Amino acid sequence: AEYTTPFKDLMAFEVERARAWYARALAQLPAADRRAQRTGLIMAAIYQTVLEEIARDGYRVLDRRTSLTPLRKLYIAWKTSRAT
């Protein structure tokens, strides 16, 4: 797969757009609802971490799959649930 500058620019734009949507969604969630939404917040934290890994890896999504180890997901879940 060829990773051209326009492709990388598009991916950077989409990653930034996803980050903004996550931030907006989190900002609109009332603090009183965070505990009830813990599962969704955990999944969002995992997905955000995958997004960060994609960006860190130079947006190489055409020839490899970006994933997290089960242990890392467990750590993110634990850390997120303690923050809610």
C-alpha cells in the first residue's frame, strides 16, 4: 500500500475530527450520569487509544491492523472506571 501525502493529510483530518467528537460528547455528559455511562466511557477510552496508536503509527491502516492487547484494554478499563 502506498501512503501518499494526500492520504496522510486525510487521515490526520479524520483523526482530528474524531478527537473533536469525543471531546464534545464527553463535555456534554453531565457529571451525574458518568457512573451510569461507565461502560460507554470505557469503550470510548479504548477507541481513543486505538485512534492515538493509528496516528502514532503514521496512519498505516491499509496494510496492517491496529489493535490493543487485552491487558492494555483491561488497564484502560480500570483506569477509566476509577475516574468515573
